[in-house]
Amino acid sequence: MFQRKNKLLIELPVPEYGDKNAAAAVQELLGGKFGEMSTLNNYMYQSFNFRGKRKLKPFYDLVASITAEELGHVELVATSINLLSKNITFSGDPNIAPLQAGKDARNTYQFIATAQTALAGDSMGRAWTGDNVFNSGNLVLDLLHNFFLELGARTHKMRVYEMTDHPTAREMIGYLLVRGGVHVLAYAKAIEIITGVDVKKMLPVPDLSNSKFDYARKYEEQGLNNVLYTWSDNDYQDIRKIWKGENPETGQRLHVIDGSPKGAPMPDLDDLPEEFAPGIDPDDFQKIAKKLMENL
């Protein structure tokens, strides 16, 4: 089971104004084939369906612990999209078309369906599909797929980084480039232990260090490229049998931290009266507050 915290993995800059088309591009990093919804659901179903959990515990622990981190990645990308949608429209009489900015947006559906928040879909508006989940039941094949999936995700993040200079998008992408690199290396080390094949000699793919990205550099300086979390106080301890030795790119020691990162405050999304969201006016709020305080 999972325990949830009302924290983001990192603090995201809350912009005065977003960028609706940057939000559309970032959707690919959420609901695209190589987006965070795909990494989450691939690892989640592989962990649910893992055969020989006790016999192959270090590998089960690895996939299970990364699953928990991916939940936070989905939340982080979705929150970035929400912040990138800030102050795009305006409040006013419906006859003056206060949502007119949505008409020419790359992702018009976002303005119609979700009140300018994240969609469970890609940058072209296609809904995410469970067809993106690969769970063969063969451990080596699944690990190899995960290695490839993380490389595809990394490539897409690098490209979206180069598509927008919006600081909210780049802060999120810089962090995920570093953490995704950790997952790539973790799966590479697992494959090497099982098969003897050193696929990490191919890293990084594409051939560009994370430190070349301004928004990723500070996270590497914090050592987040060398850390795996258990995401549990007591369980998944055997990831230490895989996540050990040195980072092949930096020579720094790899280490495991019990539990999860400290996290950062969760941004609060403003009301959007022009979207009828959340649809609670000041009088309604007062009535709701009174009811909530009854019989305490």
C-alpha cells in the first residue's frame, strides 16, 4: 500500500503568468508514451505482478521503490502544467468571451475539459492508454524495457526543455533529468548483476550530461544523482544490494536513504470564475464553513 504526503518533491516557482503552449508541450512528459504516467504504471504493474518476490527480493524492492517515486513524478509534472496555465484567461461577463485565449491554444481541450489543469493525455490531446504498459513476466526483459523506457523519457525531457524557457517548466525538467538518470543507472546495474552485460557503458543516452542543463546542475550538486530512496521506513531495504559502488559518470559513491525526500510546499490553485471552478462563491463558502464546524 502507499502512504501519501501533501508535499511536492521540489519547490516549483509560481509564475505571475504561465504559458499555455508550454503547458501543452509538457503534457507529453505526463501522458505521452514515455511520460511519467507510463513509467509509473509500467513499474507499478510489474511490482504488483512480480513472481518470486522473496527469492528475487532485491529486484522486486528496486521496482517497487521506484514505483513510489514515480507517483511523485506524476504529481510534479501535473502541478507544473497547472502552474503553466496561470493567468491565461480573465474573469468577466460570459458575453465578452473571457476564455478567448483558449481558442487559439495548442491544447484547446484543456480549457474545455479540466478548467485549465493537467490532462491524462499527451501533447496532442490523445488520452494515455494502458497499452503503454509492458509487463512480460520475464525479469530480464522487463528490466531491459525499463532501461529503454527511462532513456526515452530522458530524451523527451531534453527536447521539451529546449522548446520552452519558462522557469517553472525548466525547474521541473531539470530535477527529473537528474532523478530519471538515477533510474536508468539503477536498471542498468540490475541487468548487469543478472546477465553480466554492462549496459551502463552506453550512458548517458543521448550523449549529453545532465550537468549541461542549468536547471539540472544544482540537483547534481546536491548529490541527488547518487541517491535512491526506499520510500518506506522499513521495507525495500534490499535495493542496497543493487544500488552500490560508484556513479560511472562522476565517480561519487552511490547510497540509499530510508524513507522519502523532505518535499516542498504544495501550490494552491486560484479560483477561476470564468471556468466555474471550483464553483463555490463567497456565500457558499461561508455556509460550508459553518456546516464543517457543527458538532465538533
